[in-house]
Amino acid sequence: MPLCIATLLFALHCVLPTSCVANCVYRSGGSLVQVDAGAGLVVGVDKDNQVFTRVESKWIPLPRKMKHVTIGPAGLWGVTVDNYIYKNVGCCWSWVPELRSKQIDAGGDQFVAGVTTGDAPYCLPMENTVGFKSRTSPLNWKNIPGLLKYYSCGPYSCWGVNSDDKIFLRKGVNSSNCEGDGSWQEVPGSLSMIEVGSDGSVYGVDSRGVVYRRFVFTSSSVWEILIWLTRLPVNLKAAAGSTFLSTLAKLSMCPTIPVISGWS
């Protein structure tokens, strides 16, 4: 499923209250296919790969074309249409060499993570992300075993999904040990896309367009259904290839839906 799914997942985490799913907020003036939020800022990419940031009520364009952008404790990072990684240093984008990536995530504790063009998960620890100033800065990319199509990190853990939509959790991650404790834990369920919030909560969407949320991972925690996007009118469905931000913008009310059974 396209990266535009991230638009919905991040928007949900930033806009919706943690206690209930209601009163979705309309954000006008833009149409994006991917959006990310962190460190009090919002960035996104439109269908032409133009990068924007939200300043008060306006979307402000940023230089250089990107297919995916992310912002968080590690700063502002992006991936070009040619799968090259860049970090925004000051007012300019600086190429980060040695690795080509499909997707990158800056939600961890001052480290970045993502998947390469070959679906191999990776991360870059804090000393390299914060200290990166130019292409000559030292880099220490960490290769993580396994194959994933998307990988996202929060303050306590990293989550990923593979090509079969299986869900995996990696614990023990921190700024100096972005690889975690060295093991994967498979989590029940099936998701096409997954994102971790700044509070450690996890959001995902399955192949049917059903959006889920999970709070701090424990043996008793479950996936909650937030929205059945397949139940919306045709022009609002968040099917593959649609613009999820536009979908959220058109929703005036998101009814709370009971916790799904069978996903523990």
C-alpha cells in the first residue's frame, strides 16, 4: 500500500485525543499524499513531490523534491524519488551518503530508522544523526536483521510490517542503541502500514482501510478500531492510492468504535 497511508496515521495521532476518537479537526489549504509531525512541527509532500511545512495557517514550500519526509527529535529528514537520503541542516538539504532508502522515520529518541530499497531495516544512532552536518560527517549505519516494507520508531520501541502484512515489534531501542535488544517479537494482527506516536502509542491500517490504535504494549493490550474507512462514501474512501490527508480533512466527526476482538 502506498506511503500516503502515513498521512492518515500521523494526522490521527496529532489531531485525535487519546481518550476517544471524536471531533476530528479540518485542516484546510493543502492536499498532501504523505505527512509527518514531530517536535511541534508538521511537514508533508504533495503529488508532485514538493515538500511543505505548516506555519500557522499556511503551507510553506521547502526546496528540493522528496517522496517521503519525516521530522522528530533527530531533525528533518527526507528521501528523494531516487531513494537518496537527505537531512535538513540549517536552511539547506544535505545528502547523507552510503545508503539508499525507500522510507525513513525520525520518531525515535534522536535516531532515525527506515528500510532500504531491498526492504532491509536499518537505523542511525544519535551521535551520527545529531552530529551530521555534511556528507563528510562520520556515519555508522546499523543493519537490522529481517525484511520489512515499513519501519517506524517511538521513544520506547520500533514497529514494522513486512510484505505479508505481518507485524513485528523491536524493544530496547534508545539513542545509543537504535538496534534494540536484538530480537523481533511478532504481534498478532495484519497491517499494511504502521506508525509509532511520540507517546509510544501505535497506529496502523490494514488492507481493507481499517485504522487501528494500540497503546503501551503489554500482554493484555489490544488493537482498537478507530475508523472503518471502507464504510465511508466512495469519494472519502482511503483505498490504496488515495490522499489520506484529504480524507481526514473531510471528516467532521469520527465515532468511537468498540475494541476489536481477537487481536491481543
